[in-house]
Amino acid sequence: MKKKTKQRWVLFAFLSPWLILFSIFGLYPILFSFVVSFTKYSGLNPNMEFVGFENYIKAFQDEVFLIALKNTMIFVVGTIPFTTGIALVIGILLNNRRLKGKDFFKSAFFLPSVISMVVISMIWIYMYSSNGLFNTLGSLLGFKMEDRSWLASTKTALPAIMFMDVWAAFGYYVILIFAGLQSIPEQLYEAARIDGAGPFRIATKITLPLLKPTLFFVIAINTIRSFQVFSEIYTMTGGGPRNSTQTIVHYLYEVSFRKFEMGYGSAIAYILLMIIMVITLIQKRVLRKEV
Amino acid sequence: MVVLLLVCLFPLLLTVLTSVIPEGDLFHIITGKTLLDFETNPMFLRTKMKTIGNKTYELLKNEKSESENTYLEIKNETPDELTGIGIFLGDKNFQLIKSFTCDMKISGGITELFIGIKDIDEQIKILPLEGDLIKADWGKQQIVIPLDRYEGVDLKHVSQLQILFSSPEVGDGICLDNIGVNYKFPTLMNFVNVWEENDFARYMFNSGVISIFTVLGNLILSTMVAYALARKQFRGKEFIFGLILATMMIPPQITIIPIFMMMEKLNWINTFYALIIPTLVTPFGIFLMRQYIEQLPVEIDQAAYVDGANDFQIFFRIILPLSGPGLAVLGINSFITSWNSLYYPLVMTNSKDMRTVQVGLAMFSKLNQVEWPKLMAASTLAGLPVIIIFLIFQKQIISGLVDGAVKS
């Protein structure tokens, strides 16, 4: 009996770092922000006033939030096919047995993914600037370029950030897709070749079906990541011009830590969580059906 | 493939190349420019220069040149007194400058020229210019200033450059035109500038401290939890593990408001505590290390247990040393995550002293939108530690990514 108690203490000691930190910085904040989302609370005035669903209702009447929601959707839908598609093509090219220096290529494509989004944003602010790479190249090719940054126009700012995001993110997925491709047994390809299947048939009948779990996984984590787009918006445009690049998380930051409307901010955070959960569930359903 | 790769990495190359440019941007490199060509009217000229030793000067037309060309002539009024002009530079970094150029004509018995440098704190030093520069007729002069002799003057913040002469005879003078400056190219001064003048030394230090403690915390604490989950049998184990995995999916935006409120109550905003403690144990670390420890043979710790070792001894003497490769993956990944994070340190700091390098860079960019060389130097600095670590440990980083992602 004594030994068992001791064992329990030892177990508790080993788990305690997680137990303590998770309760303080995980569980408690998750529950507390749920409570806060039903109150009118500002960081400046410590009195919480219970307001029911007002914050949630407010969100869907708040023009800026709706714009942010729309922009985030555009961002997610507009980047993921390209990120995944490019990663898939490069992954398949890398999987070619005759290609030498695979590790080198893998690392090189991956390199942008280890660099912080702030640094990447800085590089692209520079390239998008009025005298930057894109305008210079455009003028050289004979296009009439507008003499301003691509990020300064409501029409081009969001697509410009999306284009950058595809560049910054695809290398990460190349690695995942490549790992998925490597797990497809070589014998399958050989058997197909013996049966006289061409490269196109091999790709559609063997590679893609067997890669499906990896692809769904890639799309799932990419969706979650893209819904939380913040750093590039904060660094490049601050949500502007005229909210044309406002996204949910950036708006949440502005509401909570610029205006200090923490109740409303918590409600937005929970709406975001809901959206992510619903989309993850839908993706899981689809995944289960297809595989 | 190679072409693809070059297109893909081109932006990074662009950044590094731009960071060694003195001014302008990569497509418009400014290696020199004209400071004063005296083609403006006297009223406007007063905002650009002043005279020294003599209040009056004349703007004359150069008859020889075909285009409209005005130059300045200044003569001395008092024997042996320094006379000349001071050119306002605002706040210029002389370390960036290779040389000055000007067109010059000298009359009378002037034997020596003097160059004065005045910094923004009004410290001034005037020294005779070495070398044989004196010409009676118009000639282009390259003036290389021996900066190391101007000690006591803050050469990074020069507000005025003075070109002076003295002569025993009243009425001697110099004529000046097209005063310009040549920059050093390529230069590393942009790096020095952001490091020293724009607090990047402090930012890098903060990020370094935070990252190192986060890495150490994860290596020990996450691995401890992972050890319990890998080796101990207890009720609710799978539930805890499932919970840990589930927390990986929760967006940090949910928790940050209460954490911010908590830190504010504790007065921990702008402290290392707020930036380090919440990241000491991560779900990713627990998950990764559990996988690693599970594939270590159980017989080793059983043998140690029979020999009378307790769990802590087993953990610190056997499991930790044997987990080297797993710890490497975890350490490197924690470092990169911690170094690159923006959202959390942005919320938890508001003083300049406590900014991390990512926050500092984001703020810096808002203030210096057009100084591309400086911005790119700052970006290179902020990205460099991670890139170096990546180049050394690519294998571990990529395997950590595949383990962490695919197997879950």
C-alpha cells in the first residue's frame, strides 16, 4: 500500500509540469474566455457585466467582422488549392528515382518555412513596393505599372498577401507529401508498369488514391493554419487599406488589445473556434467516406 | 527543378543583396548623390548651408560650361581666419561614406584646406586636409576624410560638413560646385546601424533568452511528462494523452485574452516570466518524446529498477541520455517556434526594452517604410539564427516535422 502511494506521487511528479501549466495556461483560459465572451469586459474597467449573447449577435451585425470573415474565407479558399497543388507537383517531381540530390532540393524548398512570417512579410513588402521587384519587372516587360505599392490598393492587397502565403507555405507541405509518396511501395509501380500503364495512368490510378490520406491531412492542417492568418496581415497592411485585408484573427487582435473590448474579443475567438471545428469535422467526414 | 528552386529562393537572395546597399533599393542602387549644386535660389540655399567666417558669398555663372551652371565663391575677410561653408546634412552616418567630391577652384595664396565635422550634439572638430589638393583652375576633387582622426565626434550622426580655408591675404577665396557624396558599396553598415541604433541588439538578446529557456524547459519538462505517458500504467492515461493532442488543435487566440489578464494582475506584462513560462511544456514536445521513449527498450529501465534506482534516477541517468536524437529534434523545433513567434510576445509586451526580434522588426518596418537597405538588414538579422540552425540541422528539423505531423 505504501509503495502504491509512493508510486502515485512519483507519477504525479512526472505529470505535474503539464498538469500545472495546462491548468493555468490551457484549461482555465479556455473556460474563462468562454465566460468572458458573455460579458461586457474591457481591460480598463475591471467590472464584468453579463450581457448574454450580445457579443455574438454584435459580431454578425458588425460590418468589419463580416468583412474579416469574408476575407479569411477568400484567403483560405484562394490559397489552399495552390499551396497543395504546387506542393503535390514538386513532391511528385522529387519522388523521381533518377533525381539526384533529393535531400538538397527538399531542404531548399523547405527553407522559407522555417523563416518567420514577419521576416517573409518584410521581404515581400519590399518586393511589392512601388519601386520593388514586381513593378520593375512589369515595366521592363512593357506593362504600365501603377506607381504605388501592391499593398496600397484595396484591389491588389489581399491577392498579394495570398500569393506570398503560397510561396511561404508550400515547402512545408512538399515535405509531408514527399513522405507520403515514399510510403507507397515500389512494387505497385513496377506491377503497373509491367501491365503497360503509362505515367498518367500510374499517377491517377496509383499515386493519387494512395496519397489521399496525406493530401487530406495536408489540407486539414493548412485550413486550420490559414484561418489563423495574422502575422503577415499585421506586418504588411495592418488590415488595411480600408479593411480590405482584415482577417478574423487580426480583427480579434485589434478588438481585444487595441480597443480592449475583451468580451467581444473572446466571442470572436469562440466563433473562430466554432468555424475551425465545423470545418475539421466536415473534412473528417469526407476523409472517412473517401478512404 | 533547379529553375523552380531558384525562383523559389530568389526573394531570400534579394533580401541579403539589398542589405549591403548604402541607399535606395536593388533596382535603384544609390552609390552617390549630389548634396549641393548651387542651382537653387539663395533663399532656398540658406536651408542647405551656411557660411563660416564671412557672411557674404556670391553665386556666379560659369561661362565656360554650356548649360546653366551656377557656382559659389567665398572670400575671406579677416587674415588667417577659417572661412568657408558648412553644409547641413541633417543626421548622416559618415561610416557609410567613401568620399566626397566637388568641383573646386582656388585663388590667391591658399595653401591648405580644412574639413570640419559637426555631430548632432554640436561637437565639432576641424582638421587640415592632407594631400595635394590645391589647384588654381577648376578641377574635380575627391575628398577622402580620414575618419579615425576625428575622434570625439559622433561620426554616425553628423549634422554638418564644413569645407574651410585660411589665408594671410584678405580677398583670397575658393569656388565650389557640385558637392557630392560617394557611398561605400557593398557595405555592412546597415547591419551595424540596426544592431546599435535601432535596438536590434536588445531584441535579439530578448529573443535569445526566451528561446533558450523555452528549449531547456521543453527538453526536461515535456520529456518528463512524456516519460510518464510512455512508461507508466495508470487510469486515464489515454484520456490525458488525447487531451494533450486535442490542445494542439485549439487556436491560441482562445486562451490569450485570459492569459493576458492574468499576466496583468501578476504585473508580469513586459517580463521574461510572461514570455517564457507558458511555453515551457508543449503538446508537440510531449507527443514527440513519448513516441521516442516508447521505442527505447524497456529492459534498460527495468534492469536499473532492479538495481535499486528510482524513477528520477532512471529518468535523468538513463532516459534523458538515451533520448539524444529525439531531444535534438524537439530542441531545434522549439527554438524555431519560439524565435519566430509574433502573436504572443506582441500581446505580452508593450515596452521597447522587452520586445522580441519579431515584434521589433514588425514595429521597425512601420517606422521606416522606405529605407529598404536597413529594413532588409534587420530582416536578415532576424532570420539568420534560424537559417543557420536550419542549415546545420536540416535532417532533424525535417524528421521532426514528419514525425509530428504524419504520425498523428
